[in-house]
Amino acid sequence: MAISAADVKKLRDRTGMQMMKCKAALEEADGDMDKAIEILRKQNKDAQVKLGERETAEGRIAAYADADKQVAAIIEVRCESAPVVKADMFVQLTNDLAKQVALKQATTPEELLAQPFVDNPGKTVHERIGEVVGLIRENMRPARLFWMKGGHFGSYIHHDGSVGVLVQVEGAKADPAVLRDVCMHIAARNPVAGVREDVPQERIEKEKEIAQAQIAQDPKNQGKPANILTKIAEGKMKTWFAENVLVDQPFVKDDSRTVGDLLRSAGLNLVKFVRLKVGELT
């Protein structure tokens, strides 16, 4: 049966697949649009199975926030090669998956893959990824994902997608520019915690041990009274907090004040943040 250009375009619009693949699927399906879609889905599924064991050493971070619903998410999606990281289809896929996590709040990659796709519930997230896999011919998979609910959100994604930050704050209102600045600061300075209370106690005890060892090894501290040594140790811990805890860190754009000062001046309290870098284990 003759396949019209209009039908090929309609199938392409519905699936996002290449024109030649759409034409071939319609020919195989004798012009049946729904059957052609199933043929393309099977092709993509076969491609996912075939490519699924290949290593995904590259990837990008994406974030999404819905101010009205007060939800947000950040996700790391992996692929095989650096050129694909910049491909429009892969960029769009990562953005779609960030939106999916924010609105449907999956907690694991496996749960995410099984969900109906928010922008087209007739297919799953796994099938949405399969469309891109079928076109680009690389293995792709969600690696890490986090979602937040309530308050205000800011995000920042580095231009190459290698690092991304999502921050959650509380307050009457939030200036998007301030939140973006805070996210850019987090991306650059990589704090270990938002506030001191979030630092694991074992990490604090370890840093105190290091400080005490440094004090004991410094000849200038020999013979100093115990109270002076205590103050020196407190000073070292204060320095450590200023280097590693977000609200204590000097703000990268104005080191005369801390990030905590910046947030307080804007009437905001930090709730949490997530910083992801492609390839990190944690």
C-alpha cells in the first residue's frame, strides 16, 4: 500500500523517530498507525536490550521546579560518549526526566522507569528513553535522582551539564537571582553540609582529632596553658566549618559576608540542597 508523506509526518510527530524509520514501520504495518507505533517501540526496546550492557561513562545533570505545585527535582542521566551529552535529544530527555521526578516523585531509577511518562501517559518512562536510544544508538539510564517538596527552589546547571545544584529554602518570597547565586556558589565550593547540624557527628569528631594532632605537633604550642590550646582548637574547627558548611562559607561573589548572611538578608532559611556531579559515587 502507498504510504503518504502526511502519514509519515504524523507518525514522526507522535514518536519522534526518523522519517525513514517511520516510513518503513508504516509500510510493514500496511498503513496502520497504531501498529506502526508498536513496531517502532519494539525496535527501540530491542535497541535498549542490545545496548543495555554497554558502559555509561558520560552524562549530564538536569533540574526542574514547579513553583505552583511547590515541587522540584534533580537527576543524573548517564550515556556512553561526550558528544551525546550535548545532543539536543539527550538534553531534552534529561529535562523530561527531571520533570517526571518532580511531578511523580520516584525514589529510585527502577521506580522511575516503570512510571507512565507525564507528557504522554500512553508510554512508560522506559519507552521514552527507548525512543532516544533507538535514534542515537547509545545506552542511556537514570543514575541518581532526588526530589523536594514545599518552599521555594533555585537551581543551577553548569553549561556542559557536568554539575548541577538544587536548593530548597523557606521564606515569604524568594528572589530567583539570589537562589541562583547560592546554587552557583554550591557548585563552585562543594560544601559537605548545609548547616553545622547536618554534619555527621563522626566527621566532626574526626576533624577535632586532626586539629588536636596539629596543635600537638606544632612546637609553638609547647607549654601553652590548656585554656589557650582549647581556644586554638576551637579556632581550627571554626575555620573548618567556614570551609565546608554552606551557611558558614564566605560567599563567592562577596567574601565579606557568608552565604548564611546572604540568605538572612533575603528573609530566607536554608532547608536543604543537592549537588550532583556526573560520575560521582555518592
